[in-house]
Amino acid sequence: MGRAVTAFPHPRSARRLSPTAAPVLIVKWDDYPPAAAAFVELRRRLGRSKTPELAILSGHGSIAPTHPALDAGALVLTSEPGATRFRRRLPATSSILTLGKETTIDPRPVVQALQDRGHRLILSEAGPHGFGTLATAGLVDELFLTLSPLLAGSADDARRFALVEGVDLLPQHVEGRLLGLRRQGAHLFLRYELKRSPAL
């Protein structure tokens, strides 16, 4: 199975660390900045297209059809109910790929669908639930993790999400091996290889 590289949580750090990825799979939509000139130039030197194909996963079809990314052209992977919601509302520049009836979509056919389009390296920018689903399925080979010096804390009535939500990865013994470390100001950008270790 092809590589699924998950960048969490900020897309700008992912662009800085993984300029070769194609396509970019957005599991939880927020905002995706335009590519910097240096990013575009590096992809040109590597023989890749100016920008990677953008794939958006939304089981419920809850993306605003007026979003600029859809106008620019994107592949929307969704369920049958999601496709019905999108019908006649999606710009002609984008396309829909339906992956079954359930709004909770198994990530394996998602990755397979992108591989069928000729992609072997996938950069996934997922929230904690999407990332947990991909990791549980064993689809994440590498993790790009950004460390910020901001201390947030959590009040009793305002729980903040962790890196992984909705699944317990401890029984799978998913471990990371540090592959690289970069710094910009006080921020650290870490790159890990993820692998399952034998049960203890």
C-alpha cells in the first residue's frame, strides 16, 4: 500500500517539510494557504506539477460549495448521502468520488482510490479523529509534528482535543522513530517514522 504521510496540525509546516507529496488529502477542512514561490520552484525542479492535487474527504458532504479551493479544482471523496448533498452545488472544476453508503468512511478505500489515480505519496492533513482513523488502519508511515511554545492548559468545561481522538493506539504499540528536526524561531518541526512494535 502507498505511503500516507500525515501532517498535524498546521498546513504551512507540512508544505515546508513535504514539498514532494501528491496529492494532499484534507480530512478535516479549515483553510489551505497558497503555495509559496519556493515551494513551487522546488516541485518544478523535482519534475512535479506546480501544485499537488487536492483531495477532500467529507463523509457528510459538509464543505461549503463556495469555498475557493473547490473553484480551483479538487477531488471530493464522500459517501452517497454526501454526494446527494453536493449534487448540482459543486463547481464544475471539482469532481466527486462516492465511497459507499456510510458517512463514516473507511480510510483504506480512500487511499486506494488515490493510488488508483496514480498517486504513491499522500500528504494527509487531518484533525485528531481523522488522524486516529488513519493510524489505526496502519496507513500512516510518517508523521510531521509541529511543537509550539504556547502553553494552553485546559479548563474543566473547555476540553481541548489531543493529537489522537476516538481510538486507543496503545494496544497497537505504534512507535515513532525521529527522522528529522527543523526549527523556525521557537517552533520545532519534527518528522517521525511510525511503526508497530511487537506486543510486550
